[in-house]
Amino acid sequence: MKFLEKAPEADLSVDIVHLMCPIHLLELNESIKQIEIGQILELVTDYDNALEDVPRWCEIFGQEFVGVIDNGDVYKLYIRRLK
């Protein structure tokens, strides 16, 4: 897991707090389509399994998992669209 000290500038932020599997991945799949190649999506969640699911989703779908920030209440996961 790549934890970040400073958040990258996100082009789109999507709040999926209180959503669990598989909805968080469905939201990710739809949200990544809303940004351009090279841009960064910020996914805000409180779902612990997203820490495993999102990097794996990025690997499967050819996107870059930039990292995560844990601020105690929520996780902010950053994904760069590559294709």
C-alpha cells in the first residue's frame, strides 16, 4: 500500500462514504470515465476493503494507483487515468 504524505491535486473527487462492495468499484468504474487521460480521480471512502480492492482494480484495468491518504475518518484514494 502506498500511503501519501501530501494529496495530489485531483481533477474529480467522488464521495462514496458508506458504500460497500461492489458499489465502490462500480462508482470507480463510472467516475474514471468522467476524467481525461492523465488526470487524477480522488475516491473518498470509509470502506476498509477499498484499500485492497482499488489498487487491484487499477492493476486489472490498466490505471495507475497513485496512493492513499488516511485521515482517520476516511481514506482518500488517488487514481490516475492512463487509458
